Amino acid sequence: MKKHIYTLSIILTAIFLFWPVMYTEISKWVTLPGNPLIQSVVGVLVFGTVAYMSFEEETEENQTTAS
């Protein structure tokens, strides 16, 4: 479940990273209230934090060494 949350958070972070560009290109989104730059910063911070918190390194249980 954490992997799905991580993947979704990364996708949403990427969307919000380019939110001001998409906001101005799609005319129906211009009717949304608020400043797109502030929306972008908040979105990147929120979803980036969720992605950071849900990141889980894959470790091998049976690690072998050369010695």
C-alpha cells in the first residue's frame, strides 16, 4: 500500500511542479480561484512530503558478504 501512495504522490508532485504552465494553457482552469504559483508551491510541498514519508528502501534480508 505504501508503494502505491508513493507512486501517486510522485505523479501529483510532478503535476503540481508544472501547474502554472498547465493552468495558463487550459482555458477552463483559469476560472479556478487563487494564484497558480501559490497552488503549485503548496502542491509540491504537500505531495513531496507525502512521497518522502512513504518512501521505503528495498533492503535484502539475506545480504552476503565477501568475507
